[in-house]
Amino acid sequence: MPLTMNRDVFITCAVTGSGGTQDRSPHVPRSPEQIAESAIAAAKAGAAVVHCHVRDPETGAPSRDLGLYREVTDRIRDSDTDVVLNLTAGMGGDIVFGDVENPLPVKEAGTDMIGATARMAHVAECLPEICTLDCGTMNFAEADYVMTNTPGMLRAMGQMMTDLGVKPEIEAFDTGHLWFAKELVKEGILTSPALVQLCMGVPWGAPNDLNTFMAMVNNVPGDWDWSAFSLGRDQMAYVAASVLAGGNVRVGLEDNLWLEKGVLAENWQLVERAGTIIENMGARVIGAAEVREQLGLVKRAPVAK
């Protein structure tokens, strides 16, 4: 089928993530102040949406601390930069099994399994315009680690997002995740048109070859909004591929640390480069106000102090 290029593109910047990148680049933000400042700089460079995790300010390790999320949210909202806030809801579903002969009991180190309400506590507190819903269970590159999102858990979290008025961004790491997302819409748990992020090249999800990418694209309903990304050196190639296939784009240090070979990037530089690619393709980078109108979002005011 012929491709329909997207002419009005929004950029999401995934600011820090939860991966073990904190010691691989000095530009990966750790503290709430650093995360907020990096998000604001990315917005000024052209990102309409900032996707935020939080980290322990001392170690850089991923965190679910409500106070850290509150501080990041307040700092971004109190700034003079308009940007759509997207908080992760992916933490709290980690299982690390024992060895292959003795998988149980699970290992305490690395296992972080909590209930749906606890996973959504920071979303209920901060009320971002968007939060993520990792729409399936998946093996990652680590030998015994599983990202766990059962159908029951996803139904519960998805309903909480809908009830809170927070737009879920469906994180699809493979085609089956899109299949289940469509089921959630069919059941009335999520509303349509939904918002999807196609996550390409994450071991062991959908590989980032273009045949698989187009299979993912073709499984997104035509009236839904979607973005896509890939990892590392393929990040900018997927900016072009996503726009050409009709989608929006995601860049940022969660997915890629490098501006070019031997040069570590800052978030705003990745956003700026993505914007240049988009504009050189003859498309337009849109801002936060247009994204809110397109996705049906309501801007949240800063919390009174």
C-alpha cells in the first residue's frame, strides 16, 4: 500500500529512562532539577512532549519515589515553557527469576512487583496529560528478567488512566501488544482514537527492520495517533522512517546517548537534529498547543503552593 507521509509532526523527548545509562554519559539527568531542566531545554529545541522517569539523585538508579515525580512535575509546570508532560507508568512490573533449574523463588535484587494502584500513585498525584501503558509482558536482553504486564494488570491500570482523565500512551513492543490494545478499546477500558508508541529494536521485542516496522504500522488503526523510535545509531533513521510512514517521532537519552560517533548528546541536541530531519523532508514540527488539540488533552495548571 502507498505511504502517506505525516506533514504535521510532533516530537517526544524521552528524557532519562530507567536503564543503566547513568554512568555512561554525564548528560543523563539524575536529580529532579536536572531532569526538569533537560526536559525544558528539549521543549525549547522543539519537543512538544517530554516523557519522564525519575532516578535516585545520588546513584542514578531508577526510582518510583512520589516526591521525585512531584518535584519534576512542579518544576516543568512552573517554567515559562509550554510542553505536554508524559510520565512513565512502567515501573513496578519487574521479575528476576532464579537460574534455569531453580526459577523460584525469584531474586530479590532487581525484582520490583507492586499492585496497580501503587504503580499509578504518582500519576494520580501529578495528573500528567499523558502516561505510558506498556501493553504486554516481554523478555528483555537480560537472561532471567521479565517485564511483567498481565492482561488483568493492564485492564486495571488502563481503567485508572481513563478515570483520571490521563491519556494512555500505549507502548507496543510487538504486534501482540497492539492486538491487546485494540481489545482494551473494544472493551471500553481505553477510548478511541488511542495513542501508540511503536518501540522498535528493543531485545527481545520487534526487531527494527523496515518489514517489521511496517507490519507494526499496519496494525495501528487508521484513526489512532502514533509515534515510533528505535535505539542507538538507528534513532535518527527512524525519525525519517516514522514521518514517511505517517507517524510522529521520539528521540532522547532514554533510547540513545550519541549525537554522532564519539560525541555524547544532550537531549536538546537530539530534538534539534530530529527537527532538522523533519523539516528537510518537507514536514512541519508542531508544538504543545497543537498536540493538545490533536490528542484531546487538557493542560494542567501548576499546583498552588
